[in-house]
Amino acid sequence: FERVGNLWTQRQKVRSTPVEQFDREKFGMGVALRNGIAVIGAPEETIPDHSKEGVAYVFTKIGPTWTFQSKL
């Protein structure tokens, strides 16, 4: 979202990569934003050999666009 005056407008939607079934239930449970970097938590996401360990997605903002960088 971007705020101009008192009005908030949705500019872009970021999603986990790749988009998985039930992402809406876990992606975004925690969010940190600073200096054009977003770290978005998915606390119960399963990764290979680690059931429901959780991950963090890192996005960077270049101009008006948020771009996926890595999955930690």
C-alpha cells in the first residue's frame, strides 16, 4: 500500500514463491520493513526435511516494485 495524504492505495501484492496451497493461512504472520527491504514470515511453512519449521521471504523495493530476493 502507498499513502498519499489520508488515502491508502494498494500498489502491489507480494506472495510466497512458489505460491503454495494454504499460503493465506501462514504467509505474512510477521512483517518487517526497513529502507526498501521487506522480510515476511511464514512460521509454519514446510521446507524439505523440516516439517513446519517456517521460513522468511525477503523482498526488495526498486522504484515502485517489490521483487522477491530469497527464501530463508
